[in-house]
Amino acid sequence: MDIPPKPTLKAIKKFRTLDEIKYAMKHVFQDAQLGLAGHRKLVVILKNVFKKAIELNQINFFAMCFTKLLSKVLPLKRGVLAGDRIVKFCYSFVNGLVKDANEEKRSKEEEKEEKDKDEDKDTNESDKNEEDQEDQEGEGDQETPISEFISYLIKYLLSGIEAKDKSVRYRVVQTLAYLVEFLTEIHENNTLEALYTLLSNRLQDKESSIRIQAVVALSHFQLFEFSIEGDTGEFEDEFISSNQIQNKLINSIQNDDSPEVRRAALMNLVKTQDTIPILLERARDSNSINRRLVYSKIARELITDLDDLEFEDREFLLKWGLNDRDETVKAAATKMLTIYWYQSVNEDLLELIDQLNVKSAIAEQAILAFFKNKPEVLETIKIDESYWKNLTTEKAFLMRTFYQYCNENQLHALMDANFPELLDLSITLEKYLSVRLKTINENENLVKTWETYNAKIDELDDQIFSLENQISRINTDADNFRKSLSNIEEDIIEINIAKDLFKKRIKQLKNNSGNLEDLITEENQEIADQIKDFSMEDLQQQLEDINKNLDEIEHQPEDITVKLEELQTKYDSCIKALETTSELKIQTVQIFEQEQENDCIPFVDALKELEFIINQLLLIVKDFDYGDEMARRKLLHIIRMTLTEDKLPDALISVALRVLRALSINEKDFVSMAVEIITDIRDSRDDEEFHSAAATFDDDDDILGNGDDESQQSSSLSAVTKKRRIEPDMPPDDIVLRCLTMTQYVLEVITHSLDDHLSLSSIYSGIVNYAIQNESKKKLYLAGLTCLGLYSLIDSKIARIATTTLLSAMRSNGEEVKEIGMKAIVDILAIYGMSILDKSSKYKYSRMFFKVLNSFDAPKLQCIVAEGLCKLFLADILYKTDKRSLFGNAIQGGGGGGGGNDDPTTTNDDETEEETDREHEKHLFEAIVLIYFNPNTKSNQELQQILSFCIPVYAFSRINHQINLAAVSGDVIYRLFTETETELSPSVIIPQLISWCDPRNLVKLSNEEINQATSHLWQCVYLLQVVEQVDARNVKRCIINNLNKFHITEELESNQLQALIKALDATVELFTNNEDNPNFILDKPTKKNFDTFIESIKNKLEIAQKREENESIKSGTNSILHELDDLDIGTGESSQISIKSETKRRDSDRSSQVSKTTSPETSENEDEEDDNEEEEQEKKKSFTDGKNKLELKADKPITFKAEDKREGSVETDHGQEQVLVESKKVIDSNVEDSLEDIDKFLEEADDVDYGDISMDD
């Protein structure tokens, strides 16, 4: 049969058969897939075919043919143009049908209205309205051919929405995303219900492209509310509101891993007062395009008037946008400010500043960015004499930022035209200071009311602070007791097992029957191994010792339980008191606000505005030209007088001291004046007995006059002497707090050491120590700790004392103290390094850091510690690659682990301590990486941004950093997928770890250095061991499928490549020995990828070996690598890569393959620990496999002590120092001890690359 020609409008009118309709539709679909240009004409043709089908009463046939033709494109993959064109054509066709129906309906209504006008005018109007309403309702419920066709089409598509083929699911949901626009045409509630339910399910589809289309489709439901019918007699009808649908989209915005899905939800979520904060929150999205859209589209659509946006939202938008690391986002945020916001206030700069709130942290940065992008505005700013006399907060802020911008950009003409001389500016400042004092003096009653109120609040804050600290100490003690109780219970169980074994063994020996093997169980295996050579007398002696030991500890659990109950009682009491005090504080604030709404509060607000104006004037003065000596002296007098006599707020004290520093001749002159001012404040407690600045804090010592007497400084550190001399003469706490505040800002300004400013020692020995001793007074105590941390940065002696003081304070107090302490200790370590800490402090701080990092209930503290540790890691203060490690890395190509003495008996104490410290630092670094992948981090966006920035910076800065990252990669994967439940897929985590360790991402490295980098090789070995130790099949497959991403070249040493091949062979053997285990069965693509990788490594090994042979012949000199080449890599203990593939060990105890490395403990038991805790533990005999064991000797009683249970980690057998040859020495000890000889030897050699064996950092 010949194919009919393409249909025309004239030919369609003559259609009489179904075949004519079918072939016409085929022609239309055939042309529709060729391009979008002809769609309008094709839609007209298909609409006529549709009308003809209606005339022939063949609407169902038309729908069937339509869906059959549409199904041809459903299997097409995403991105195929033909499929996209057909889907768009379907939408255009349905849209055309609906529009035509609406126009026809509208025309009928108009005709009816005209007809009604001609009818009898006496007809009852209400009856007519009722009839019209009934007609409309009838028409709305009536099924039309168009609605039948749309329902048929949607039902057909829903049948494939859960297809196994992802392409079919994608095309179905893509088509539905277009068609849901016509929800009003669906009259069947069941169809609507199925559409909503199935589209909601697709939000969880594993394909992000499908989730995008589902989001777009569901967004159309936001405008509707409907009910889902429940099963008869069992469930009630479920009402689906627009809020429920919005919540689904919000969930996609906040939690979907795909930035494209989040973007689709961001663009389609309805903008209401409830959803605006969610939309603006995406300004901190991890994807730069999403962040940019917030500023370029979302914020612009939201803002017709800046008042429509809450102040907090405006501040956050500017803070995140102007500080974004992506330049396009920053540009979009700047455009939003300088164009959209500026236009919304009618280009009134003062109004814009008022909307920004000048007291916010971002206002200054925003206005400076505004000046930079709209320099033409600068010419319009005029500051005349009247401007200075009538300053408001907005005017003062504009004036100050204008001066700052002009000064930074050297716009001297604008500065000269708008700002007076220094003397006039000083007089203006003095006048505003006088106005402040006058305002305070004229409102003494209001000032007293405000001070009384603040005193009450401070008292309540002290009570809350004390209660929070008590609760913190109770929690610490309870944790310690629980740990002790657990250890004792384990001891008792173990002792009873040993006791039972001894009795049975003694009985065997008495009866001379049976063997020890008959008594062995899993629980007593280790004990049995130790007593196999014991005689009956030895066993009886050991049994007596066990009974004594058991008698001693059996009653301890009861005692600890009683103590825990007492602590619980105290805890409940403190919690109740804390709730009561907090409620009382809230009531006090509310009562004060109600009573003083028209009196004290307006006065305080006006005073704060005046102080803000003074603050702006001081900021201008700080950067002014001091060329006029008379004006400089005038200003210096004003600053000294106001600091001494006026009770300035903290903000003014800080700026005034910076002005004083700028006016000073040098830093020593500044410190001298500052100490004099602090001394005058301290001695001004009684105006009648006011002393000059010559008075000092220590009456017995004249430190100011004898600044070179170092004995005075050291003697001032004596706590007993300080307490005896200072406490009786201390001024009131409010004066001490003023002194501490001023001391803090002085310390923040200076840069020289305390030896250059011995006058500051008196303040440390006086008010700082006094404040630290007052733990019950919150403001005083926190200010004292802050000053202590700042003093530590300028004096190493104080720093050593501070490390102990801060540790004690953080252990026994709440979160606020911990925040100050953590900041201080990080700064101290950054200045002095880890050497400032003694051995016990290093371990205690490691445990504290580890505990805080995993405290998701303290997000701010978590951020402080994470950021501080990242800085220390980046500076190589923590987890620094030592010389021996570098030496080992250099000759890793030889397959040697370290090249040093492997005998632990010859390792000196210093090396052991260094290894222990490094192990703790490694675990801290591992904790940082684990937190990055922890799903709980999503709720702490600040922490997420810190880690997202710091970890890549660390990884891409140095090759040693990548080696450190590679060393923890195995442990990270192991812990994430065995010890914790993670929502993340290994397909996300493993590629990220590989990318961090990719040497091609390193900065400032040549191609040769990149190709010789070994970070990926070691990471590959570590991950291969994870394949052995992790049970999850998806982890194994993901690791193997990502092996091709490792940058391993033939330029590496052959010994390194051969070590990798050995690890690969062990992994192959592992899969071969576990063919029956489902977890070790690989699919064909994965197995093919694995075989391809192995083959590529073998080829690279052959190339490397040939290259080394050629280099050896060309060199003609003896190489250190010759010793490596002579090693028997394939056999012998020296070359064994300790991947435990023995079937017996793997099947019996897979967990034994995981090394039990020591991680910093999270419980703080230092209060009961002896200073030599670790040394005592080392002396005690323990079980051999890192578990609780009994060390049994015939001549020594058995002691039972539960050791800390350590977290498992991936074995370090694949590590840099153990993965390669361990027993044979690559270099003999004489060569290692004489590095100079090696260097001379290398200088004489030819151009042969021996690696970095100089052991230099």
C-alpha cells in the first residue's frame, strides 16, 4: 500500500477512514522531530485532524494513535534532540487545544450576554444569576473531548513513570512536566491523585535529570488544593494543601545532592513570607550558579521596596554575596546593591544607608563596594559646615566611609574639598564628647535606672554562668564514672572467666586427665595461651591472687552507681535552677521594657546614636594627617582625657586606643601612655583619694621605674604572692572590667614582646590574675581569660602557664569559656608550635580537640576548633612530615618502609614520643576529613564552608600534604562504611578523596614533579586494603571502578610500581578465594575495569624497569638504588605487603585485619589521672592484640586492668612506612647516621634521579 501524501487542511476535511487519520498523524510527528520552526503549522494541522476525529466520533482512536507515536521517543536518551522536539510539540498541541476551547467558551459567553440583553428586562435578576451559576458549574464538571484526551494521555504516561529504563522515566516525567500546566482540564480525582503521588515518588529517583523534571512538574501543584480519597472504612481522605507541596520542594532545595535539582526547585518555588528565607538561604549554596541566581533573579523579584525584606535578610544577603569567593556571585551581589536596591530608594544614598542599618557588620563593606562601582556618586557628596553641626548616624556613617574610600584611593581633591583641618576636626570631636557628657549629667536618674537594670542582668548572668559551669562539670564527672564502671565490669567478667579456667585446669592436673585444649573457648583463648606451661602450684598461686583482686573490685560498681545517682540529683537540681533563673531574666527584661518604654529606653537609644557618631569621628581621626603638631597635641590631650575620665563603651575604647597608637611616637610610647591611663582608672575608685599615674598595681614593686628588673616579672607570676598583695587593694569590679577591656585592646594593637613593655607585667600580675580567680563573675572571668590569651602571644613564659590554665578552665566550664580558650590555644600553637606544650598537655589537648570536633550540639565551638586545626595543619605545625618520613618517602621506590632500625628495643624515647604525637595528630586530621563527609555537617553551614575551603587548600598546596591525605583515606572509607551509618554514596566520597590527592591539582609543580609524585600510588594501596576489609559490595565496586582515575605513571620507580602490583595481586587472590561470597562477586564491567588497570600498571612497570636499566648503564656509577634492585621483591619477608588474604584469618575474624590504632579519647578523666598516666600504662602488662588481655607468669601475680577500647581503623600495612620492604634495610645504619656522606655521594653522581634522600624538609 502506498503511503498517503502529507495532509493539508483541505484534504483533512475529506477524511472518512481511520487510516487517513493515522497516516496524517504519522506525517505530523515525522516532521515535528526535524525542527521547532514548523511546529506552529504542524499544530494547526493536527488540531484539524483532532476535530475531524471528533466529527467521526473516533476521539479514543486519535488518543491511542497519539500515545503510540509518542511512545516511539520515550526510550531516547536525555539530550537527543528528536525526543525533546516531540515533547515540546505535544505541549504545543495540547496548549493549542486548551486555548481554542477557552476562546470558544469566551465567545459563547459573550453571545449569551448579548442574547440576555434582548430578553425581557423584567426577569428576576437573582433567578438569572442562579441559572448562570448552575450553567457554569455544569460546564466545569462536564467532560469534553479535550479533557478526555488529556486524561487519556496522562494516564498512559503514568503507566511508564516507574519503568526500569531511566530514559523512559526521564521522557515520561519530562512530558508530564509540560502537561501538568493543564491540571484544570483533569476532572477525574483518581487521575489527579495518581499524578501527584507518582511525581512525588520521582523526587527520590536516583537520576538527577528525572528529579529535575519531577520538581518542575510538582511546582504546578502549588496553586491547587485537593483531597486524596482514603480506603473505605480504613483511612480518612487526605487533604493536600499547597504548603505540603511547597515542603516537598523545600526539601529538594535543602537536601538534594544535585545542584541542578536544587536550582530547579529554587526557580519554581512560590515566593511567600514563609518561603522567602528558604530561597535567600541558597545564597550559601555550594554551587556558584545557584548562589548567583539568588542575587540576579530571586532577590530582584522579591524586592519592589527594601522594606519588604527583613533587616536580617538584607544583612545576610550582602554578607554572603560581597564576601563570596566566586567573582561572578560577588558581581551579582554588587549589582543588586548598586542598581536594584539603589533604585528602590529613589537613588537616595542616605535612605539606602538607613535601610542597611549602619551598625551592622556588613554596612561598611557594602557602601565601599557601592562607591567602587558607582564612582559618579562621589562627586555629588558635599560635606559643608552645616553637615558637621547636624550629624546623624546615617550622615556620620556616610561621611566616614566617604573619607575612608577617598583616603584608600588617594582622592585628595575630594578630601580637601569636604574635610576640615585636623585642629577643627579635633574641636568637633571634643564638642560631641562634651554633648555626650552633658546628656549623661542631665539625665542622672535615667542613667541610674539603666545601671541598676544592667546590674540585675549581670547578676542573673553570673548565676546562669555558674549553673552552666556546674552542669558541665557534672557531665564530665558522670562520663568519667560511667567509663570507670564499664571498665570495672569488664574486669570482673574477665576475672571470672580466668577463675573458672584455673579451677578446671587445676582439677585436670589433680586428676591427671584431659588436656588444656579441651577447656579452650573463644572467651578464654588468650588466657589459655599464657597458662599452657603453668604448673599446679603456679595456677593455685594465680587463683589466690585473682580471688583477692576480685574481692577488691566487686564492691566498686555499687559505689560508682551511688555516685552516679548523686550526680544525677545534682544535675536535675542545677537544670531546674537554670530554667528558673533564665525565666527570671526574661521577665526582668520584659518588665523593664514595659516600664521604661517611654523614658529610659529612648534615652539609651539616643545615647547610643550619639556614641556611634563619636565612633565615626574617631575612625576619621585615626587615618588623618598629623602634620600639624599643635593639632596633634590637642587631639592627644582629648583622647587621653576621654579614656581616663569618661566611661566609654567598649567600641569607643577600641577606636580611641587605635587613635592613641597613631598619635604615639612609637609602640613603647603608646604602651607607656596606655598603662598610665589604665593605672589612673584603677586608682579613680575614690575621687577624693585620686592618685597620679605614678601609682602602680603592686605597692611593693616599682616595675615602671625598674623595667629592666626581670626578677620582678618572674616573681609576679607567683600565685600566692599575687593573691596576698593584690586582693585587698582591688577596686570595684566595674572599674576592674574597664581596666581589663582597655588592656585587651592595648594587647591587640601591640606587636613587640613583653620584654619590651615590662610595664604591662604589673597589669598581668594584678587585674588579669584577679579576674581569672573570679570564676563566679562572668564578664570579669571571660575578660581575664581573653587577656591571658593575648598576653601569651607576647611572652612565652606566660604562654606555658596559659596552656595549663586554659585547659583547666575549658574542662570545668561551659561553652563560652571553651570558645575563648580554644581561640587562645590555637593562637598560642600558631605562634610557638607544639613545643610550647608538655607531653601530658599534648595528649589532653588532642583528646579535647577530638571531642569538640564531634560535638554537633555546639556548632560555634566546632567551627572554631575546625578552622584553628585546619590552619595548624596547613602551616605544618600539626601532622608535619618528619625527616625520617621524608627519607622513607624518597626511597619508597625501593620498596623499603623506612630505611631505619626496625628493632623497637633500640628506638629511643624521643622517637617513640614523636611517633605517638604524630599518631594523635593523624587521628585529628582524619577526624577533620570525616566531619567533612558527615551528614550532620549540613546543619552547620559555617563549618561546611570552612572545611570546603580549607581541605582543598591543604591538599593542593604541597605534595607532602597529599601524602598525608592518602595515609588517612583508607581509614576514612573504612569508618564511614563500617562503623557509622552514612547517607552518602561511595561514588561521592571516593572520587573526592582521589581528587584531593591528585598531584595534577598541586600548584607550582612541573610536569616532571607531578609524574614522579607518589600520593596516588599510596592512596591506591590503602584503598585496595579497604576492598579486603569492608563488607559492603558497593564500596568494593566503587573503589575498583575508580582505579583508572589514579595518576600513576611509568616515571615512578619500579620498586614502587612492583609494590602496587603486589597489592593488586593480593586483592585478586582475595576475590578468587571468596568466589562463593556474594560480597566479593564483581559484575562484568567492574571486573573488566580491574583487569585493565592491572594490565596498565604491569606495562608501566616494564617501561620503568627498562628506563632504570638504561639510566644505570648510562650513569656508570654505583647507585643507592642498586641495593633496592637486589632485593627479592617477589619473595621473602622483606618484600611482603601485609595484606592479609589468608582464607583462615579472613573467615575467622575479619575485624582482626583492622589495626586498632589509638585515637584521642573523648572522655575527660584527667581529674583523677596521675601526671604519669601514660607511663604507668606502658609498664602494665597487656594482652598482645590490643584487646584486654592477661599477662600471666608463674613468678608474678596476675593484674587485671581494662584498657581503653580503641576504634578500629584500616591496617597500616599498606602505609608508606610498612607497605613496602620492611625487614631488609635499604640503607645501612652508617649511611643513615652520616647524611653528609650521602649528600657528597649524590653530588658526584651523574644526572640520575635518586629521589629526595637528603632528609631535608
